[in-house]
Amino acid sequence: MKGLLIDVHNAKIQEVEVSELDDYYKWIGCENIDITSRKIGGRIYDIICDDEGFFHEPVLVSAVDSEQNAMLVGNLIVMGNSEGDEILHGLSNEELKHLKKNLAVIGVERDEKTTAVYMMLCNVEYL
């Protein structure tokens, strides 16, 4: 299945293939994942994220709402909407285009000398 990896730690966005649970851990780079659903630009997607993202330093925001409030942190993979069933769904090419329209480049000051520049998801809403 095709997903979209938002890798804030390495400042890259890429399409990834996932077929089993270990793939999510590998791509996200974590030990515990969480699966949540959010609206992104008005459409519902499933998001696989690091369940302990707030406990890692630095905490890097990966998704914000329309008011720039943090919604998710750390690396994440966006998948198609499962509509409540237990099986995750891959992204279509049309969904990938839609997601890429809801990405923005941001700069985050880490300290007085270092700024992290990476892309994050925007227009993310709770269901």
C-alpha cells in the first residue's frame, strides 16, 4: 500500500510502500505507534504516528490546524481513510495530490544558532 511519509527529523516528504506493521515502525523510526483519523484540507485520512513523539527531543511539529496550532508531532505516515474498518488503505494518486497541496515549509528555531527547516501538514482538523 502507498502512504505519504512526513519525516520532520530528516526534512523530507516521500511516498512509501507499507505492507506490514513493521514497515510503519521502520519508516516512522519509533517503538510505539498510534493510529488516528483527521481531516486534512476537508478530507478524512488515517495517520500513523509516533505515540511517544512528545517525549523525544527536539519535539518537531508535523501537523497544524488552520490557526497554526500543533496537531501532531514527530514523523508520521498518512494513509487513505479506512472508514472505520480494521484494515488500513493505501493512498490513490488523487489523494496524494490533495495531501501535497496541504503541505507547507516552515522554519523552527532550535537554539540561537540553529533553525530547522522542513515541511509539515497544514489544515488538519479533529473529526
